[in-house]
Amino acid sequence: MGAVYKRVVLKISGESIRENNADQIIAHALLHALGQQIIAIYELGIELAIVIGGGNIFRGHTYNGRHSGLTRTNADKMGMLATTINAIALSDILETYGIDVLIQSAIAIEGIVPRFSIDVSDRALKSGKIVIFCCGTGNPFFSTDSAAALRACELRADILLKATTIDGVYDDDPYKNTHAQKFKQLSYEEVLKRNLNVMDQTAFVLCMENHIPIRIFSIKNPNGIADVFQDLSVGTFIGNR
């Protein structure tokens, strides 16, 4: 698969590095396991950019903000900062394995992480660095899904991989309906027609209009990310082949 996809944007949720019912907001064992999966991709010679969420620390656009009495704008800003913490943590893990990493932030955080530049990110990927993007798009009211789609378009990625807690796209909620059927492949038009919950609409339309295919897969599998590059049947592929 390394020959099929040269440049990949990988979206990872913050929840994937938090243990269920654990006190710590970042589970270091999960972070190390995630790092090892990422290295397995890197060693295939693929140019890898990662967009990381912050839901393990603070999810601005959902209940956290509303229940705390914060405005949506300020809650989303806090969510952006949460993604920065995760980006630094993941970068630190990868660097302990000898991987060269560049963090790019959508907003200026002087002295912490540099601000996003398409040219700088492009050169870093070409030189063999893993690039981690934080702070979403830099704007409230936009999810990290939208950030991943935007970065995939800007950097002309071959595919956007979205690591979730579900192993693909289903015709119904598999947690509520044990008879829900998983799709192996969908066109963009089928996703819209069926009103399937793949990612937020802004992100999905960005990918569709720029012909960026999407693969949804589960990160719960110990080799979840690496398996995507070994087996094209893993998860659900969305796009026009």
C-alpha cells in the first residue's frame, strides 16, 4: 500500500489516548502503543501528517462547554489548546524512538509550537519528518475533522485516514443495533444520499470536492493503523475508484 499512497493525513481522536474510567487524561501506555503503530507506517516510506484531537482533555464543541457555562467560542479555544498538549505528548513519544517530528499549530503559540505553514509542512514531509497538526483550523465552530480535511487538501494528500472507535461505517448505530451492516466501500454520493455519519459535513464536502478519498477504521485493534496499510479491506473506503 505504500506504493499506492505516498502522502497520507491521519486523523486521531484525543479519546484514543485515554483509558476508560482512568484519572489521567493521557494514558501513556496507549500513547506508546499508538507511537509504535505510527512508526510502522513511517517505516513503509509514507509521508505522514497527523491531525490530533483533544477530546481526552476538553471537547469544546460538545457538552463540556455548554454544561460549564462557557460560550461556544471560548470552549472551542480551550479545545484547541487541548490538542496542543496531545501533539506535544505524541511528538515526545515519537522522538524517543528516533523519529524526526515537526509540530505545526493553526494559531500562534510563540515559544511552544510554530505556526502552520503549507510550504514548511510540505518540505518537512518530503524530507522524511512526521508532521503533527494541532489547534484544528484555528477557528471556533470547526471540528478537528474539518482540520484534517483542510490539511489533506492543502498538502495534496492521497488519502485521509480517520481512526475511530468503530471499525468502519455502518447503516445504523452498531452499538444500538446488533444487526447493523458495515459498508466496505461507498461513493461520496452514497454517503450523502444515505445521510451516513462519517464526519462533519464541512469536512466531508471538502474531501469530496477535492477528490480526497477517506478510510474510516478502528484504532482499538492493536495493529489498527498498520493494518490499514497491509489490507485494503480494513474499515470502510469512501471515494470514487
